[in-house]
Amino acid sequence: MIFNLHHPLHSIFWSKNKSITKHILLTLIGTSLLAFASQLSIPMQPVPLTFQSATVLFLGLIFGSRLGTSMVASYLIAGLCGIPVFANASFGLTTLLGPTGGYLIGFLPAVAITGWLAENGFAKNIFSAFAASLAGASMMFLFGYVWLAQFVGWHTAYLVGVKVFLVTESIKLVIAAAVAPYCWRKPY
């Protein structure tokens, strides 16, 4: 028999391909979810109110740093390649280099930090999941604030890029933290 299903090399090959396939499918699902959440927005200038920030943190909470970062990186690459996945169906380098680009770039360290904390036990209850989400959101807003300030000044950037979102972001973080313990899966 040329191809033995019980041969050790077959199980190593099949197991590795299943893992890669699973990673690709989950990345596509997470990227699509993030793209959808980005379109749920209330247009505000210069930074719209969307569900993408909470979705980024939620992906980190439920999938961990490696897979969550893969999902967010795929989302950013899709937007850069011309797919209208960013807020209000925007896309391209112009969006990434525009006033809201810092938030988009901040998604990567935010999901990585949140995911790392989740992998280290922070996704097991609402309080620690909230702390993990808050750490990620702080990183995202830091990147967004510093970038936006280059366009509108430090004070205005705080008013329109941070302060205006304090209540809504807190509510989104509580919701993500409340759901995360029920969805957490150990990264593979």
C-alpha cells in the first residue's frame, strides 16, 4: 500500500494542514466580523463612533494574541489593498495615513496585549476580562490620540478623539468583558 492512513507521517501532515486550515478560516471569520463592525458607525468628525474598537478587543479576548493579531492584520491589509473594510466603507493608504490612522495602527498592539492577557487567565471572569480590554483600549487610544494630534492639535485631539468616547467605549468594554468568559477558547 503506497499511502497508509495510519502511518505516523500521514498524521503529522494531516494534523498540521488541519491546523493551518482552521487558522485561515478563523482569520477570515474574524476579519469579516471586524469589517462588519466597522460599518456600524455614527459618523462624527474626525473620528466616527464604531464597533470596531470593541470588536478588536473582543477578538483578542476570545482568540488570544496570535490568532487575534492575525485577524486584525488581515483586516488592515484588506483595507490597504482597496477593500472598503474601514469605517464608513473607506479604504486605502489615504485612510491609514489620515486623521484616524493612529487608531487603525493601534489595533495591532491592542489586540496583542488583550490577547496575551486573555491567554494568561484574564478572560476567565468579567473583572479580569474588563482589565484586559481596558489595557488594549488604552493602547489603541494612545496611538489614535498621538496620531490625531498631528492633524488637529493636542487639545482638540483629546476632545474629539478621546473624551467624546469615554462613556461609549466603557460600555462596549463592559459588554465585551461580560461575554468573553463564555467564549474563551485556549489558543491552539
